Amino acid sequence: MEMESGPKSAGKLLVIATPIGNLDDLSARVRSSLATADVIACEDTRHSGRLLAHLGIEGRLLSLHEHNERRRLSGLLATLHAGKTVALISDAGTPLISDPGFLLVREAVAAGIRVEPIPGPSAPLAALVASGLPPYPFTFVGFAPPKSGKRRTFYRKWAGLGHTLVVFESPHRILASLEDAATELGERPAALARELTKLHEEILRGTLREIAVELAARPSVKGELVLVIGAG
Ligand code: SAM
């Protein structure tokens, strides 16, 4: 077993959650951490630039996304070894949760750098706790695959798990995905959380097919979605 033997350098990596819709969810600790970090690694510098401007913070932003995370590692590790504080944020919610940052955290841990979470909003947990479904054991499975064949295999993989499942899905595919989930998992209880913490927040509860019927009756489905599926 690997024991944490304490940081070998004075720098630290802060993994910071930012709001998923409602800016009032940004804590005082997040604000002060962003204000004092030497570098803020973020998915999209324009997007995070707007958040910082809203907070009145002039941070040094550096892009870190799926296409450059590996390339950025050595520079960020050097910054951390030099004793600086690096803040890691994503466009919304908690970094690493279907967002960039895992490679950086893994390498920072391996290099003996202190890694500190600054917790806050995360869509999967927000959906889970409001779903009315058993909150644990639960498994967060990320985005369902876009194509039906792979999606059915994906749902089938979790069929015998006995856990509440938390799935990210896009509004364009949610109807087909609910159908695939029902086919592979059976008619389970579920909750569909839409636009959490935003103006049009809504949580639909029912069986997978009941939720599909409700959505099919609408002219369109819009917004960000988390599907929570009961164990059956
Ligand atoms: N790391 C983020 C987090 O911790 O919430 C998730 C990032 S992932 C790229 C984006 C997906 O999260 C969306 O497609 C949607 O499934 C879900 N999501 C994000 N914000 C949401 C919200 N306000 N309401 C419902 N789902 C949301």
C-alpha cells in the first residue's frame, strides 16, 4: 500500500469546483483560492475568463483540455515544483468528472505534490441526491455512447451491478437512450434531472419508459441532463 508521506515540494494543486449554472453556488473559499493561485488551468480560457471577470479576479489562465493535457504536464509540474499554487477548474462543476484534469492530478500525486480539493457543485451528485432513488451504492458512468449499439452494450454492462446508476446524456439522444436503457436494464425507476440550479430546473421521476413518454410529448428537449437509474 502506498502511504502519503507528505509533500516533497511546497507547491500545491487545487482542484476547484465551480458552479453548474447558479453563480451563487461559488463559495468564498473558491473565490479566495482563485484570487491567490499563481496559475489557473482551465478548459476554455474565454469561458473561465468571464467567470473571473464576474468575480473581479485577474487570474493567469492557462488552457488545459483533452487535446493538450499531456503536453501541458511537464510545464505545470515544473510550476508546482517551483513552489507555486496551480488551481485547476473546468467549464462547470468538478474537474475530472467527465472533464479534464485526471492526468495532471495523477502526475502531481506521483511527484509528491500536495493536491487539495476545494469541493462544490457537481451535476452527478446534485442529480443523485434529488432523485429520490437510493443514493448508495451508486456508480457514475459518465456519458452514454452516442450510437445505439455501443449504448446498449454500455447499459448491459451495468445491468447486474445492483447500484443506482448516474449517466450523462445529451438532449438530442435522451429519448433513444431511455429506450436502450429500458431494453437492457428493464423497466426501472429513474429520475431525469434537467438544467440543475438554473432557471428551468426540472426533475422528472418515473420508470425509464414513463419518462420517455413524457419527453416524447414535448416539442423538444433542451438543456443539460443527468439520468439517474435505480437498481431495479
Ligand atoms: N464536471 C462536471 C460536473 O461535475 O458537473 C460535468 C461536466 S460534463 C462535460 C457536462 C455534463 O454534465 C452535461 O452534458 C450534463 O450531462 C451534466 N450537467 C452539467 N451541468 C448540468 C446541469 N446544470 N444540470 C444537469 N446536468 C448538468
